[in-house]
Amino acid sequence: MDPTIVDVETVDLRFPTSRELDGSDAMNDAPDYSAAYVVLHTDGGSGLVGHGFTFTIGRGNELAVAAAAAIGARARGWSVAELVADPGAFSRHLQADSQLRWLGPAKGTIQLGLAAVVNAAWDLIGRATGKPVWKVLADMAPQQLVDLVDWRY
């Protein structure tokens, strides 16, 4: 039985690095490094999950988490086999919501949410194939790699 993505869990992770100014620099004098964390859950008792995240610098992290949840809703119903066969199509599908696209799939908060979900999908692909993600990519034919890129912009 081919597992299917049935749930998308989002978590707002925050690290109070501004207390000791850990990671501060000339532009970011009080960063609270944070992440919009996503877990893609599958059905069928396979235990397959995919974990992904995207970083923010603190305030506003809840916006990236909300974007990941909205975009992640489009992942539900995709089978793991479909995802493994064409990860580029999965990414394009996530970006294809006309109302969310109005907010900008190629910029800003929407892009952060998209990145977290796509990163979780790549982790799921690696787990499903039993390979680290670098090996999944290294084993792809050149045309498969080119097909991952969205050439519209």
C-alpha cells in the first residue's frame, strides 16, 4: 500500500538568542533565531514522516508558520510514490493556489512557508527511498534535476 500525506503539522519554534546576543551582527543586533517547523504525516501505518523547516529571526515567525500551514494543506492527498516520482510537480502544485499566489510564492512570508513544506517533502522522499537527500539528488538524471526548477520567473 502506498502511503499518502494525510496531515501537515506546523510548530512555531523560537530560541531566545537575543538574551546573550548570540548570533548578533551589524544588521541584526537582537536576533531570536526561530523556525517554522513542518512535519508531513502519512497514513497506512508506514510510519513515514517528513520533517522540514525554514528559519526566521524571531518576531513574525508566526507568519511563516501560518504560511506553511496554508501551503501544507495542499500537500494532503499526495501519495509518497507521486512525490518520489516527481518532486518538481509537487512543489509546483504547492505554489499553484491562485489566492496564495497573489501574496507571492516567490517572495516573502509565502516563500518561507513553501520552503518549510518542500524541505519536509525532500526529507520524506529520502526516508521513503532509504537514502540521504544528497544521494537522492545525486542519483537523478540531469533532466530530472532540470525539471525541479520552476523556469517561469
